[in-house]
Amino acid sequence: MKTAPFEEGIEPQPATASCQVEDFGIAPQNCLGGEPLSPCIIIIFGASGDLTFRKLIPALFRLHCNMGLPHPIRIVGCARTPMDDGEFRESLKTGVLAGGVHDVSCWDAFAACVRYRPLEYLDPGDYRLLARYLEELDEESGTQGNRIFYLAVPPALYETVSRCLGAAGLAQEGMDGKRWSRIVVEKPFGRDLESAAVLDRVLHENFLEHQVFRIDHYLAKETVQNVLMLRFANSIFEPVWNRQFIEKVKIIAAETLGVGKRAGYYEEAGVLRDMFQNHMMQLLSLTAMEPPSHFETELVRDEKSKVFRALRPFPVEQLYEFLVSGRYEAGIVDGARVPGYLEEPGVSSGSLTPTFASMKVFIDNWRWQGVPFYLTSGKRLAKKLTEIQIHFREVPHSIFRHVIGQRIHKNVLTLGIHPDEKISLVFQTKNPGATLRLRPVTMDFHYSQNYAGPLLDAYEKALIDCMRGDQMLFWRQDAVELTWSFLSPILERCETCTDRSRMIFPYEAGTWGPAEASRLEEG
Ligand code: NDP
């Protein structure tokens, strides 16, 4: 099997050096830490759907079990599907069990906080009834008028739901800051620059910016946040974190899953909208940003936006040299035969939607001038893997050249995001023994090593931050628009050029994507 283009340069490791985690007497905290959260009601629109079932409710349940939720809290599911509270709770329990939670001993206490309200998304009257219901719930349970409206509906409904919430008075906050109202919008934030701006305008008809939470759960992953800790809480990395020492950076987000039941959405989105506009750009900005003067929400978001502003406009007239797109064909994944993209239910036989892309981008500033960043993402690849690789330059002069005649491999620092949450550094040592030979070894730190407290999954962290009102790990609109400004010309070129079908290279499911992807690094 072809090796991944992003694995080049890493030799099999004959020895591993592990990393001792120092315990400086810091007691493990429960996942809440800090100030207690204010009581609130979380209202989920689209509560009969996949996101609620697979992600939101399991996350809220785990928080409940780890005493990470405010008290009191109520969770109200809203959708068109007719259900009563009991049926809704039962369906959610199935989702929690399917997600691998085996201890449901605290389920009953959690389920007692959960309600269901059927609602037609387009009917303003239903929102007025909802408003009255929420007030009753406040009185009955003491949730103090605080609300989070979570839009887990298809993106085409975001604007309608936001407007209806506004018309029913549900976006209003108390003058004293005590009754807050927040709206959480899931990606995709529009499908291009124009639609992203329209969505933002509509949200702001009723909600102020501090009320809008544009969620990208990647940002809330512990190891993604850890990129900033590694870079800015250590003095040894920043001096070499630049064009002088770094040859290239590779960011990969590989999935083994295919399009599953989400063909309707994916056919419209494709890999560039689904992964690049959001997750890949966030990983890029964390890797490339300058240190903010303080770890404060707006200062961190300012630095990320500066990275997006410095992205070199994509040379769309030389698309082939900077972008390789692909589409999976039938193959073997995790030992099972899987169909190709065109055979998936809901995918049209003439589809030209790419499921893989690898892209070479540059950041035009002093730190990164000339350093290529390779961003790669795809479905049905060989392994589920998200990581950032920093490839350092070769030693400027090898004093061992005449003695051992070996090529000295470059140092690579890998920030593993998923499934291995780790930091590893490959470096050279002397092979033990009489013969003078080099031995590349890996020093590994596993994120959960020597840590006994509960680890927060991305949705848990995002939900907690939203309850806290902390927007640091959420997208700011200027960044949304800057990334769309960068990607829209690429999408336009890909979607309008006459030889579109020739631009999408087939790859067998279970491999590392089309062979053509390796040419990006050759150019
Ligand atoms: P679903 O397709 O499962 O839809 C959620 C609910 O919305 C459905 O249960 C349905 O409820 C209602 N709905 C679906 N289609 C329509 C329609 N055409 N008109 C009106 N209502 C409809 O979506 P997901 O739960 O997968 O995703 C929700 C949002 O989150 C989407 O915007 C998605 O892009 C985003 N997202 C999802 C992720 C995931 O892992 N699922 C990951 C990241 C983002 P009912 O018919 O009962 O009203």
C-alpha cells in the first residue's frame, strides 16, 4: 500500500523514549473548575436528529455524571417529529448506550431534566407557545430565565429559526445581565462568502455578537487547545517556530467513515466546505498564529484572524499544482468491503463532489514566508487520524557525513489530535554498540498520561464554555468571512471549470488517497 504523503520522512522507530509527567502537586480538578455555572435551559432545535442523538445528549449526560452541569438545568428538545417526553428520553438513552456509555446509573436523574416540545420551525405561533412554556419551566424549576438555543437543524433553517426566536422575544436579555440568551450555530456557516455574510446579518437582526456562538467542535478538543499551551507556555519551541528552522508543516484530518446517511448534505458541501473552511483552517491558525499578549478571547481570536488575512491568495490559474481532489471508490476499510462514493445512498450517479483534498498554502508574513503548509483531509482513508506535523530543516552541515555516510533524518514534531492525543518528537541518537550509526527515536507524551480526572470531550467543553459565555473556542465572524474569501475562488474554479471530472482523482477506499497528492510536494 502507498504510504501517506504526510508520513514521508518518518522512519520506523527502533526505540522509543517516553516522557515523565511531573506532578507539581496540582490536584486533579473536576471538569467544572472555576466559577459555578448559572442555571439555564438548553433548547435544542432538530432534537430528533443525528447531532442531538450522537453528540449533544451524550455530552450533556457525561457532564451530568461528572457534576459538570449547572443546577438546576433543563434540556428541552424541539422538532417536528411527534413524541412525548418519555419517548424522547428513551430514544436519547439508546443514543447514550450506543455511544459506549455503560454506566447509566445516573440516567434517571438526568432524564428528569429533559423535556420534548413538538414544533414547526416555520410557525411563529409555535415559538410564542415555546416562550410561554419556558417561562413556566423557569418558575417550576428555578432556571432563572437563562437560555441557550442550539440550532441542530439543517443549515437552510438557521435564518428562519433565528428570526422566529427574535419575533417571540426569546433573544432578549435582562438589562442587568442576569437573564441571558445565547444562540449556538453549527457549521457550515454559509456555503460561500456571500451566504455567510447573509446568515450573519440575519442572526444580528435579533442577537448581539456576544450572544452568538459559532461552534466548531474541533476547537474544543483538548489537544487542539494544547497547541497554544505547547507553543506559548514553553520557551524552547517559539525560537525555532519559524521559516528559519521549519521546512514545512503538514496538517491531516483523515476519516475512515464514508458519507453514511448524510449524502444530502455532503453532495452540496464536499470536502472543502465540510472540512477546510472550518476545522483545517482552525488547525492552521493555531499552528501559525503569533502569541497574543494575554490569553483572552478577543486577543486570541485577533491573532487567528491575522493568519487568515495573511494567507496568500490561492493561484487558481495553477490549480493542479496546488490542489489535488479525489473521490473514493469501493475498497476495504477496517477489514470490511465498502462501496464507492457513487454507490452510496443519496449520491447522484453523475456526482462531481470531491471526498478528498490536499492543498498547498502559504502564509505571507515574516514568520512563515516560503514555508509550505500542506492541508489534507478525506473520507474513507486508511486510518482515522488528525495530526499536525512540524517538519524541521536538515542540519545545516553534517559532521558525520564521512564517517557514517547516512542521511540524517530531519526532526519532526507531531501534535496528535485524534485518536492518539499526544506530542511526539523524532530526533537522532547514537545507536548503541561499537559501530557508529545513527538511530532515530521518538519521545512521546500521551495527553492523558498520569491524569486521573475526567477528560472532556469536545462537545462537553464547547457546551460548558457556552454556558459560561466564553467565546474563545468559537468562530468570530471576521474569521468566517476571511476563510470564505480564501476558499470561495477555489470552489468557484473547481465547480465551473470545463474539465471538472478530470480534476477529481479516484482512490480506493482504505488507502491514503489518490497517488497524485504526492505531486504537491514535488512542485
Ligand atoms: P439531521 O439531518 O439529522 O437533522 C436534524 C433534524 O432536523 C431532523 O431530525 C429533523 O427533525 C429536522 N430536519 C431535517 N431535515 C429537515 C428539513 N428538510 N426541513 C425541516 N427539518 C428538517 O442533522 P444533524 O443532526 O446531522 O445536524 C444538525 C446540524 O448540525 C446541521 O446543520 C449539520 O450540518 C450540523 N452538524 C452535524 C454534525 C453531525 O455529526 N451530525 C457535525 C457537525 C455539524 P424533525 O423532522 O423531527 O423536525
